[in-house]
Amino acid sequence: MDADGNVYLASEFGNNIRKVDARTGIITRFAGLDARHYASERGASRPFAGARLSLYGYHGDGGHALDAAMYYPEHIAFDSRGDMYVCEHHRIRKIEMRTGLVATALGTGAFTSKGDGGPADEAGLQWPDSLFIDKRDNIYVGEKWGYRVRKLDAGTGIVSTLVGNGVPGWGEEGLPGNQTHCNACEAGIWADEDGTVFLGRPVRQDAPVRRPDRHCDHGPGRD
């Protein structure tokens, strides 16, 4: 939801984003194509179309969001200027709300977690599946299959890994975040103003051992 109360719906398999106007309640397509067939196109778009399926791909950077192809958009966040960021398939896309122009903010589209210490356009993401932008416009991304939490520093434009070493697991307490195992981060991320990062991930709980009650007095046939 943006600062004006408009609601945005990321349709993962519709490959678009729709907007519910806070004032009128009217739903419109905000970004991404409804459906289109690129039978003969090649290149960075990598399109696909078929029965009951919308186009997915990375077409449209530099143009208006309504003319862009999106690839499994799933999570949305806004920066301090009100611009929208969207998790897609191995990328984070940015939509400038004033102009409607779309661009890639983070990721090359390659299925890799490489690129720490370098700029956003040279870093890879392995299925980004959670997204948060703090008040300083730092971007935090949880990778579903990279088993990491990555950060794009707003001041430097440099990408780093905060949590996870790429190996799935429960990890160990007391280690630096980027040295411990981390399971798929797809439940959510939150960063406090002091830079403390909280992440949701699957948890485990050992089942309690059931022991028979030797003094049971529930009556015949019950335990």
C-alpha cells in the first residue's frame, strides 16, 4: 500500500501488478502485460505465452511499466520517495511512480548469488522471495534458493550478504551472519532504524514425547 492508501496486488502467475484506487475502488493494471505472444522474439526478454498464461520475461526496462514484461512478480516495497520495488525471478525491478518508467535495480537475471562487494547491476540473486526497504533506502532481499539475505547499500550502491553462506540449514548461534547456514528466506524481512535486521524463516520444534498416564481415571475405553 502506498502513502495515499492505494493498494497494489502482485500477481505472481499473471505476471503483472494491479492497483486498487483508494478513492474510487476501481482496479486497473498498473504494470506488466496481461498476455502477449512473442513467437519470433529473442534476447533478454525470454518470453513465454500459452493457454491461460501471461507473458513472463524481462522486457521493457527504460520504458513504461504498462509495456514491460514481468517475471513472477511477488513482493512489493516502497522507498522514501514513494517509488516501487518488486521482487521478480532473480531480479528486483524499480518503477518510478512519477513517470511510470521501469528499470532493474538489483540482479542480472542469472541464477546465482555472486557479486558481493560489487554494484547492483553485476550481482546475481537466486529467486528473491522477500523484500524490505528501510528509512535510509537500503534494500534487503531474502533469497529463496540462495539461502541468504542480501543488502544493497543506498549510499554506496554495493551489494553484500548479511545472513547465510549458501548452504541450507538451521545454522549456529554466535557466528557472524554470513558464516552461518540459513534456510529459504521467504516469510519476511524487517530492519530497525539502528540497522538490526529481523528475518522470518521456517522453524523447527521437537515434538513432545507422549507418556502414558498410569493413573488415568477417564473410565473404560478412554485414555
